[in-house]
Amino acid sequence: MSYLRSVMSRHFRLEVAFSAFLGSRFLSLLADQIALLAIPVAAYMMTGTVVWSGLALAIQWVPRIVLLPFLSRVVDLYPLRVQYLLVDSTRALLALLLVFTPSLALILLGAGVLSLLNGYAFVILECTVGTRFSRDALTRMQSRLQVIENLSRVLGPGIAGFALSAIGLPLTLAICSVLFVVAYSLGTIFFPHDIGEKVQTQTEGWLQNLRSSAHLLWSVRPLRRLAGLTLGLNFLDGVLTALMPALLVTRLGQSETVIGYLNSAGALTVILVMIVASKLASEKRVKVLGHGALAATIVAVSVVSTASSLTIFTLAYIVYLVANSVFVLYLRTERVRHIPIEHFGQVLGVLIAVILSAIPLSGLAVSLLSKVWSIDIIMLFSVMVASFVYGFSFFSTRVKK
């Protein structure tokens, strides 16, 4: 009995400590999301053209996609605590340097490096959750991670919209730097000692390990399906993000502050949905809701692209945010079940790089197509592309009976 109490007490302390630690990581994720929206929007505000906002989106994501699979191998090799501290301090310094950078081109270049480090930090966090808990505890911790990750995805753009209109890009980046410093400090205090060990020493070379991870991703049908579905959603999301300023400012005649209001309304809705989901969601429910959410994104973005009033635009956009968040919850929960723990960081890095590749492609598409097509046509084109990718991903990964 005393042994059982000791084990239960240890698990309770670990969960409490890790919950506090997740709070520090939320600040890091929030800073990431603020920067991801603030820089493309600022590029549009400074130049008045969606070409630059599309390029900004592409530059932010290309380094993360190309280099993240290599950085992710480091996650499997070294203590996580050290990696957290190094990545937080580096991001804080880089964001601070961007505050004093006068050139838009240099800001975009620095944003690409910052985005890479942000992706690396999330792989560390996902590895921490996915490899350090029993299956029962994993479900609870994964749900908590989904909540803070989805909250940051919606709250970050909302804060970015308000900050850009109130204090401009330099001070918005200064806020990001402060958030990274606070995350670094709290992470040092609350990091649970029980999850500070490295996962496993890898013996394969860098390229061989990368090929093995890519082969695993392709050969496991559930992972391949998840990758395909998320590619479609990320392309849709990238186009919407790049065109958001133009849709609101140019077509609907709104100010930049409306972006903040929209994302704040979306944040409140997503918070409520994620709280309910974390309490009631089961594996089967999350899977059904995740697939249904994809259909909802198609409908919502179609309405956004043709909305003639701010009210309709707002309702459709909030539906899109909720649907996107529900699918992300399904994605994060499902992929952990199919990645081997001994290669978790590497495989996850490859998977993330694959699914993120749609974002710079969407930015490039916006930059090129905006020269010949209207905003509405580009949005509808993105809906068609996402619909095709969704369907292909489902049917190409079916198990034949």
C-alpha cells in the first residue's frame, strides 16, 4: 500500500510540475504566433501590396521546413532541459535585434531564422509530452498541450493585430523578446527533473537517419494520411493569412485593428471549444470531429472569400478558426500513437517539415497569382486545392478489403 501511494504521489507531483511547465511554454508559443502574423501584416502595411506579405510568409517558413528535420535529430540526442534554455535565450536575443533593424529585407531574413527556432522549440515540447508519460497520463497531457497550442494560435494573431496598430512592428517584436525571456525564466524554475533525461543515442548518420524517418512516414498509412490532410489545411490557412489584410482593408474597407477584434472573438470561441474538448473528447470522438472539421474549413473559407459584409465575414472566419483548432487537436493526438519513441524527435521533425511546406507554397502562390487574379479568385482557388488534397489523402490511404 505504501509503495502504491508512493507511485501515485510521484505521478501526481509530475503532472502538477509539468502543468506549471506548460504555462511557461505557452508564453513561448504565444510569442511565436505573434511574430508569425505581425511580420506579414507589417510587410503589407509598409508596402501596400500583397506581394510582400506573401513573400514574408514564404520567407518565414522556408528555413523551418528545410532545416527542421536536421535540427529535430538533436532532440533525440541531448537533454531536453538544456535545449529549452538555449532555444529560449537565442530567440529572445534575435527578437530584440530585430527591434533595431531598419530594413524590411533584414527583418524578413531574421524572421526566417526565428521561425526555424520556433519550430525546433515545438518539436522539443512535443517530444517531452509524447515520450515521458504513461499512456493514461499521455492522453491528459496531450489534451493540455492541445489547449495551450490552440490558444496561442488564436490569441497570438489577436495580440499581434492590436499591437501593430497601437505600437508598431518594432515594439511588437520587443514584446516577443520579453515573452521568450519570461518563458526561459519560468521554464528554469518549473522544469520537472523527471523529464530531463535524453531519449536515446542515435547511431545512424544524419542523412541515413533522415531517410529512415521519411520512409517510416511514407510507409505508415495513418501518418501519411495525416500529412496529406494537414498539407491541404495549411495551404488554405496560408492563403487566408496572406490575404487577410487585403480582404478586410481593401475589400471591406476596415482598419487593421479589425484583425485584432476578429482574432479576439475567435480566441474566446476556441477557448470554450477546447475546454469542452479536453473534458469530453475520446479517441473516437476526436477522430470524427477532426474529419468533420476539414469539411467545415472548406465551407467557411468559401464564405469568407465571397462575404460582402463584415458580419458574415466574421461568423465564417470564427467557424474556420474553430474547425482548424479541432483538426489540430485530432492531428496532435493521433500522430503520437504512430511514431516510435526511439525516433520520436527525428520523425516528428520530418512530419512537421512536410506539412509546413504548404505554407510557403501558399505564400508564393499569393505573390504570383495576385498579379493576374483578384483576391476572391485566389481564395476560391485555394479552396479547390485544399478540397482535392483532402480527397486524395483519404482515398489514397484507404485499406483495401
